[in-house]
Amino acid sequence: MPDEYINSEGEQLSAAALAPTLDVEQNPNNANANHIEVHRAVPLFLGTETYSSDDLFPQPLQEFQEQRADRAPLTTDGQPVYKQRLFWIRLLFVVVAAAIGGYIFLSFILEDTREPDASQVAALVALYESTNGTSWKFYRKNKWLSAEPVCKWNFVTCKGDCVTEVYLNHASLQGSIPTEIGNLKQLERLDLSSNTITGSLPSTLGNLSNLKGLILNRNNISGTIPSTLSNLNTLQFMGLNNNSISGSIPSILGNLSELKSIGLDHNWITGTIPSDLGRLSKLESLSVTDNDLTGSIPTTLGIYMGKLHLKGNNLSGMIPSTLGNLNSKLYYIDLVDNSLTGMIPTELGRLSSLSHLYVSGNDLTGTMPNEICMLQTTYGCASPYLGVDCEEVECPCCWLCCVDRCGDDCI
């Protein structure tokens, strides 16, 4: 601290003269080392002018600031280290952001420019030629076999350089499915429904190891169901309704653990219903109406599924009571026009979600169980939609053999 100070009138004053009137505290032990407190520093003889702490104590504060700066770590070029670190952090952020942006941009460009390999292109060309592609009908110009990239052909979907979907529903395809279709190894969905496809199902369909949906409904496909379909471990939906498929249902389809729906309605399928289908824990719907299936209904069916369509076959035996065992998901049962005998099992009354039960056109006897009549449907009706032969099965809750919602139409 300086020994002398000058007041507003130019008089020299010693530090001792200021001591009674100044309360100045420099506390080097304070948490803030740059802290200087000046509580009251304006004595009467200093006049009315205002002085800051810098006016009163210029040298001590300057020395303190220089000492404070001396403590900060510096780089070799004299800059504080924290500034250099901040620079590198910002630079790293810019580099990472640029890399991510470049990757997204390149992915977008490559997605549009990459083309399927020759084997995939050959499969699509074979499909075009074997189903009379020149007669296909689209609501816009046919781009197949044009100069357009393959992934821009009508209803062909790609991911990168792989064909993943071929959707030619209602496109007037005529002819057969070529064996080259098995070259589309990354295909996830094949939908050729509602056309005039003939011939049999090629065994090479079993090469489509990523297939999730095989939809070939409403064609004229004949022959049997190839056993190679059991290789389709990712298959979820099998739609072969309204064709002329014959032979039996391969029991090895019970290995397709991802299957959710099997549709084989209106074909010429014979044999029995494989009990192995009961192992399909994700199967929600089994529909095999209007075929020539024989034998009894497997006791393993209905454990997991919600819809069971067995109408119009030659099934015999009794309705298995196991259909009602601990299953709250089964809500639709259609067993009409078979050769079933015995009584309707009371265990079906355990199906809390049951809304449709059709069992007419069989040789059933007895009475509709009261446990079924007491079920409440999601539509708020007094009972599920029940259809029976009233001459053979007494059903006080069927509204004269009602087969429609809440008894609007009866037989």
C-alpha cells in the first residue's frame, strides 16, 4: 500500500491519517482471492467527489491481478491452456458432425444408385417372360425391362442393392411362377394374388430365407405344397386360398415358428390336419375351409390361435374339449358342414372371448351348454353368434338356430 495519498484539494495525506475513516479489508484467505472489500471509504475531508477502489488503491490491485494471471497455466505461445483445449473440442465437434453428415449423404446417394446383381435381375426378367409381361396391366406405364433402374420397375421395392418386395396384385399375370424366383434371396414379400397364374409352386421358393409374406390367393395354381417351404423360417403369412392345390398339408410346416396365418381355403387338399400345427405358438388364424380333409380335429389346435376355420370338409369324430382349455384368445370357430358327432363340449364356455361358434351341418346331438349361452360378447349381445341344427341340438339361446348377429337372420 502506498504511504501517501492526495485528497480533492491537492493536499498530501498519509495512510495513517486515513486509517480512522477507512474500513478496508484485504483478505488473502478468502475463497475469492481477488476479493477486496471497501465498506466506507469517503472521509469528510475528501470532499464530495466519488472515488473507486482503483483510485484509492491502484498499485495493490494491479499487483494482485498480475499475480493472479501468473498462476494460470500457459501454453508455449503464451495462451491460456483452457483456450487451447476449447479450440480442440470445437474442432472435434465439427469433424464428427461433418463425418455423420457425409455418411448420411453418401448412404442416400448409394441407395438410389446401387442396382441388384445379375441373378436378381434374371429372376425378375424370368417372371416377366413366364407370365406374359407384355399383357400386364398397370394404372401407369409399364417400366419392366425398360431403361429405368430395376428398383424403379412397377411395384418392385429394393433396400440398397437387394430386391425385397414384388407386389403384382391384380396385374393380369398369365402363366407360371419361374424357378428363378428363388434367386431373390433377400425377398421379404411376394404378392401375386388375384391373377391367372397356373402351374405348380416351384420348390425354389424354399430358397427365399428372408420371406415373411407369401401371398398367392385367387389364382389357378395346381400341384402340391412343396416341402421346401419348411425352410422359410421367417415366414409369417401364407396365403394360398382359392387355387387348385391338391395333396396333403406338409406336417413340417409345424416347424415355421414365426407363422401367424395359414390360408388354404377353397382348394383340393386331402389327408388330415397335421397335429404339428399345434406347435405354432404365434399362429393366430388357421383357415382350410372347403377342402377334402378327413380325420379328426387335432387336440393340439386352438391352444394359441384366435380363428379356426374348418368349414366344408369331411372331418369326423367329436369336437375336442381341449379347444376350451385355458385359451382366452380363440374367438371364432367355424366347423360347419363336416361329419362331427357327439355333444358340444361345455369346456368351450371357458372361451371368454368367444363371439362366433358355428357347428351346423354336422351330426351333433344334445343341448347347447349353458356355459356357452351365458357368455357375453364384445357386441353386447346376450350370447355369441351361435349356429346349430335345431332338429338335432336343443339351443334355447340360439334364437331359432340363429346364424347372424344377435338373431337378425335365423334358419
